[in-house]
Amino acid sequence: MKVTSKSGIARVVRGGEPYRSAQGTVYAPGISGEEVELWSGACLEHREVARPGDYLYIPADVPHVAVNRGATPAVFVGVRNEPTAQESLLMRPELDASVP
């Protein structure tokens, strides 16, 4: 699936339903947990809601934060397409107060 995004924001990509393989393993796509809010943009002004099975697409250099307001912990598997995942990480403490 090709994912496109408006410049400067992250997107929620809807996932499919879980399925059971012939061996009995259950494969559940995307995040687990209840709803998760994905805030992105220069001032974290763009909001989307991810639900179980969805994916979060975050383009390079896009400020973002995922917020779980539910009682159930959310589980994410992060994937990056570059080997310097921690070295290129830029923390933005000036945006902390912008998190709704």
C-alpha cells in the first residue's frame, strides 16, 4: 500500500482484521490497546485517532506524539528506514506544553 501524507503531518493508516494462521497463530495488525491520539505538525496542531489494528505513519522530521488516554496499555512496534534511529532523534521539549 502506498501511503501519502500532507507535508508536515503524520497519518493514521487503517489496518485489517486479525486472522488465525494454519498453524494456529493469531496475527493482529497494527497497534493494540484502545484509541490512541496521534498529534503532529509544527505545533502539534493536527490530531488523528488510531484504533486497534491501525498503523501510524510518521514522515521524517515531523514533530509528533502519541497519547494513550485509555486504561489499557497500548503496544507499538516501531520501524525506521535508517540505521541511525537514536542518533538522528531530535527531542523538542519546547512542544511539551502543546500536548493537549
